[in-house]
Amino acid sequence: MKDITLNNLDSSQRRILQFGIVIILAIFLAGYFFFTNKPKVEEPTKDTTVYIENSILHVFGKSTSIAKYPNRVSVHYPYLLVIKPGEQLTQIYNLEKKEKVKDIKESLLDYFNDSTLKNSGKSTFYNDQDLGVLCEKGLIKNDLEVLCLTKIETNSVENKLVTINLETKKQKEIYSSKNIITDFSLINDTVYMGEIDLFTKKNYLIFDDQKIETPTVVSLIYQMDGKPYFATVKSALSEKEIYYGVENDKIKEVADGKVDLNTILSDWEEKDYSMVKIWRDQMDTYYIIYLTKIESL
């Protein structure tokens, strides 16, 4: 019987063939792992709405449950922060670019231009810098200064608003309340504060050298197109949800129970609004007052 020859390659040629097969296999596997492990880039969404419904936050077509306490939402325009202290996670979105910026594995007070403000232990930190004070609320004004709402005494209910120099860590008192500051915001370099008198139960909006009595409690202060507004939300202090506009020393109700864009445009003759606050009351009820550019609605 005639012998069958499988191939005519000598040992040297077979080694070269084997080496070539190994190289081809290595290139294939490297390409496979590169493409399968490549981070997925989220495509821009056509849905530019931001709202909360039934304790579900909807951001640019994506939904996140924020029903579990102490989850909360905050905005330092143009950034929207979804803060989940239980998971030590803050999800950050850019409302102007309509995209997710990043996830930070920490619970933040504020975020702006890659800088963070957070509580750790009994102190508040700007990035990795210990500010030596514990803030109830905080806002990064710039890379030299932050605003901090803190208690006057550790066991007191009275609080004060201070500015902290980030180079010296020296505090400068902006306003010290004998009552309770309910919220604060910085709009066009002017600090606006809400205050409730513990004895008379009267409510005030404080800015510049003015202290104006308001019809209802100032639950939160926000801006639309650079103009100040504030809201009263349903809570133990109010049975209704009401929104007000502020013009000079005048306060004008713009919505009762719900923000109506048509009403706001009629009253204030504006063409473009960016409402940038989301608030959660003591009864775990959520109220959204951020609305994207009106042309996208």
C-alpha cells in the first residue's frame, strides 16, 4: 500500500506555520477583548425633559428612583446632581449640554467645574481641603470662596450663612439669624435668603439691605433666566404649593400648585427659562421646578 503524505512541509516550515497561527490568534483575541471591553458611549438623547413623577426622576429619557430616603436631587446650574448617600454615589448631568457628566462615588453637597463640596465626619471638604466647619447646605461660589449654611451653636436650631476663604479658611459672616434660615441662593452675585421667625411665624425674603415679608414660607430660592424666584411647598408649614417672582422689592405670585409657563411668560415677558431647583420636604414629597429651555418643551 502506498503511503499517504499529509503535507510536504519540513519541520522548519511547520514551526513557521505554527508561529503564524499563534500570531493570528493573538491578534484576533486582542481585537475581541478591545472591542468588547470598550466603554459604551451614550448617544445624545432627543428627550431633553427633566422632571419627577411618583418619586421617579426622569433626566434626558433615563429614569432613576429617588424614593428611598435620604436620596435627594440638587442643581448648581448647569449641573444637576442626583445624590444617593446610602450608596455613596452622586450622578452628575449637564443641563446645557443635555448629557451625563460622570458618577462620583461620594455624597456631595455641591459640584461645579470639576470641584466638589462634601461632608465627611464632622467637617465639610472642598475637594480634599478640610474647611473646619460642618455645612447644612453649601455652594461653590468660585475657586477662592464657598458659601456655607451652618448652625450658630452645635445643639441650636438657629443658623447662619458664612463665606469661607479657601486660601486662608477664614470665615466671614454674611448673616446670622436669631431664627431659622430656610434656604439660600446666589443669583447675579446677590445672596438671597429665606427666614422664618420662630415666635411670630412670619416669613421673610432677605437680600441686599432689604428684608421683605412674604405671604408664605420660603422653602427654596431659584432663578430663571437670571431672575430670582422662590417657592413654598406643601409641608407642615404650608398646605399649598405656591411660586413667586421677585422684581426689585416686589413679590408677585406666578403660580399656585403648578408652574404654568404661559402664565410666567405673560407676566414677565421672557422668552427663555431655566428653572434649576428640585426640593424634597419632610414628608418625602418631591417638587420639581427645573424646566429646560422653552423651545425644547
